[in-house]
Amino acid sequence: MSIIDKFVKVGILGFIVSILILPTQAEGNKTARNLAATCAQCHGTNGKPANDSIGVLAGMDKAELIQLVNDFRDDIQPSPIMGQIAKGYTKEQIEMIAEYFSEIK
């Protein structure tokens, strides 16, 4: 087998893997967007609230947002609204939402 044949096979394999992975990533992005839509009522579309008294989620550091939501969920940061909302999400969902908002500029 020549070196060109090896490169062609590796290229084809890479193409096949990317075809299999990309739809999964796209679905994850849709799921994150759908989960984050719950936040729009208070925090505005795409995490940019119209009211200055509500926290901006857009562009927030992912780890910081995860910690904040976990603090609400665990009643470390008391909030009757956010405490109840945060308790409704799994750890994975919170991470997806935090990543979604962290990527918005």
C-alpha cells in the first residue's frame, strides 16, 4: 500500500467520523438552546435582559454560571424562583445551558 493510499484511507475515515459526530453536536446545541429558552422569560432572549435588575447570562463564564445555578439548587444562594428552577435540571443540563450562554457575545 502506497503512502497516498494510506492518506486517502485516513481522509475517508476522518470524513466518515465527522459525518457521524456533527449531527450529534448539532442536536446537543439545539437541546442546549431549548433548555436555555426557559431562562428568556426573566433573563431575556439569548440571556440579555431588558431590565437592568436581572442578571445578564450572555457571555458569562461557564464555570461561574454552573456554580451559581448549583448554589441556587442547593439553597446556598437563596432565591425562591431560581431555587425551584435550578432543582428541575440535571447536572448535564446545567452544564449545557452554561456552555450555551458562555458562547453568546
